[in-house]
Amino acid sequence: MLQPGDVFHKSTFDKISPEKREKILKVAVHEFATCGFENANINTIAKKAGVSVGSLYKYFDTKSDLFLTSIKYGIETLKVLLGEVVGSDADVLLKLEHILRAAIDFSRRYGEMIMLYNEFTTESNAELGIQLVEKMEALTAQAYKAAIIQGQVDGEIRADIDPGMAAFLVDNLLMNVQFSYSCTYYKERFRYYAGDDIFEKDAFVIENILRFVKAALKPQKYPERKDLV
């Protein structure tokens, strides 16, 4: 997943086998996701990955660099999964349906990466977050915005909505869906609102989210009442 040009690890990390890199990053993702950045233990990561602590520091200058590389690993994994969907020629609402299905599937298969993303976005890690926010949002922000603009041109999306704000709100909705299928607090919150069996009702979840988004984005059939705005 990682390329030689990544800036958060040393060149020595690129020289070990792909299998060894993958194992180190999977262990690191698990440790950071379950323990948080502050409580994650480098010794534990080294032991579970089958390498010495000294070797880890040959690959990463700091714990922060290992954390950021783990985040980037998660981003690249998500890009592979969503890349084709986001870049397709489908209209924005059909594209959203495909993304929803992919997001739920990704959250189930790679729940710890979503947990890590949740940890990464907390205020306590804000300084680290600034370093990666552009890389993290580049995949979706411009693609969603472009799709919404095209939908407005085609008459599928109402023209009175700002594309940037619409893209932001749609992305927040998708992010919350991912958290709700992987992070303990959000999972319990989801159950509280939607019922204990909600995780067995993917089609129901997707149908209702799409109905909600379509109601917000589709052109109105009747003039908007100013007194209700």
C-alpha cells in the first residue's frame, strides 16, 4: 500500500519485504486504534510484529511517524476500495448508494482502521491531524463537489445548494455511518436510535439514508415557502 515517496518513515522501511511492512502496520493500527495514541506502546507493537524495538526506530524516527504512517496505510486501503466508485460516471445519487455499500463493507472488514481514524480526528491529536488532512480529504472532497455540480447542471440536484457545503454534509453523513459500524460508542448510539437489530438491516439503513439525502438534494416540485426558512 505504501509508496517509497511517503514522508513519515525512513527509507529503510521500504527496503524490508512487503509482508513485513504489512505486518508491522497491521499491528500498529490495532495498537493505536484500541489504546489511543498516548497509551499505545512501541514495545508492544514491536513484540507483536516480531521485530525489535531498535528495528522499529530504524524505520521510524518517532512514535508519531509510526502513527502517521499507520493512518496513511488506512487511507491507501480505503482509496483502493472507493477509488473506482468515486471516479465512476454514475450520477451523484447512484454513486452515493455505491459508496454507502462500500463504506459499510469497509467498516466491517477494516473496523480497526475506522477506529484509528476516529482516534486520529480527536482534538488531542489535532497537531498530527493537520499534517494529513489534505491527503485524507482529497479522495472525497473534490470528487463529491464535482459530482454535485454535474448533478446541478443535469438538473438532478437542486441549484440553490452550495456544492461545497453539500459535499461537506454528505461526507459527514458517510463518516458517521463508518463510525457507527466500527467504533463502540457510535455503535451503541446507533442501536439506541435505530434498534438492537440495526446491524442486521443493511438494506434498510441504505434505503433510509438515500431517501433522506434525495429529499435534501432533489429539485423541489413546489416553490419554497419563505416563512418556513
